[in-house]
Amino acid sequence: MGRGWAEPLMETNFEPTELLGLEEDAVRAVLEDLASLAPEREVESKAFSDCSYVTCKALGLQVRIMGKADVVFLYNEGQQGFTRYAGTLPEGLQWSHQSKDVILLLGEPSDKYGGGRFRPVGISYETLGLDIQFKENSWENEQNPMDFISVFQRLDPSHGLCELCGKRASFRCGLCKSQRYCSSECQKKDWAKHQQECAGYAAAKRPISGEGEELLLPRVQQASQRQASAAEVALDAMD
């Protein structure tokens, strides 16, 4: 588990986020300083056509460089020859946490990926700047251990995320063009609250009934002055 250097690493108060935005030479210097806490800790660099990686497997650390460092990977034991990262994990995570523990701690993720026959599952918390990759490929397995954690720049909740559930937004309110949603379902659920502050709704003063709720229509339907059911209500596509 690399216990010979775990305590010195903890004493440095190293934060993986401090690497984000650094040039490759600066990233390598930081990793070499950390590696010097114990002997024979090699730092490697590998370049590809679109990015490069600075890696110290003995520290359980890898950094992706795309012009500047944009992702820091923290590895669990046994992943591609990495020693378990011994520093403090972000947001109170522990390597002993399984998939169910992660969701109980951090809540529902903003995105999910992987699964199927060959791809391990993973979840994203974009406003926390975290991707968490698990070892197994089944979504049904609530005891799926963490494989590695990706740390990146936190996404501002006011840009690009659904106002209701926090998932990546693909639509926006058809009246004010500012409130963002991942789906019409979230828009409808949020309408009772949003109509109180929607500038477009205040200007138009055109309540539309549907399934007992006042819903929004895209502008093309507003112009037609046609009443719509809840099933017909849609959001404007975002750029």
C-alpha cells in the first residue's frame, strides 16, 4: 500500500486540485518533489497527438496535460500497476467506499457512463469536479469498489447544468431563455417556482393550462395562439 511514504505525503497537505492549470514542467516538478519523499519513485512523461500524461505509479498519481493540466487521476490499488494514492481524497471519500456509499455521501450524480459487457461503470459530479470510476460493469451492484477518481475544474452550477437535478442541460426556458434544464420533465416540475421569477412570463402574461399546471410553450407555438397539452410542451434547444 506504499505505507513507507503515506505519512510524509499526508504531512505535505498536498491537494490534487493545485495541479490543475499548471504547465507540464510545473506538474512534473511537483510530482518529483512528492516522489522524493521516498526513494526510487519514478516520474514518467508520455506524449500523444492531442495530450500528454505525467505519471508516478508509486504515488498513485497521474496528470493529463492538454496545454495545461486539466485532469488529475487518483488511483486505487491494483489499477494498471499503480500503488493506492495515500493522500486525502476529495469530498470526504475513502477508498473503502463502494458505489452505494459514494451516492449516499455525494448525492445523485450529474451524469453516468459505462456499463454493458465490458465497460466498468462510472459517475460524474460536475459541480464538484469529480468523476468516479468503479471496478465492475454492473449498475445493479451497490457494492462496486472504486477504481480511480478523476479530479477536474468544477463546473459553475449557473452554466450548463439543469436547474432542477444538476445534470448537463440541453434545453432552456422558451420564454426567458435563461433557465436551463436537461429535459421537459424537469422544466415542468420547476415551472411552479420558475414562473414567479421568469422575465419572459411576466412580460407575456400568457398562462397555458396542461394537466393542472401552467406550462411554457416554445415561441413558434406562442405565435400560433394554439393551446397545447402537457405532452406537446417543449423547450427551446440551446446553442
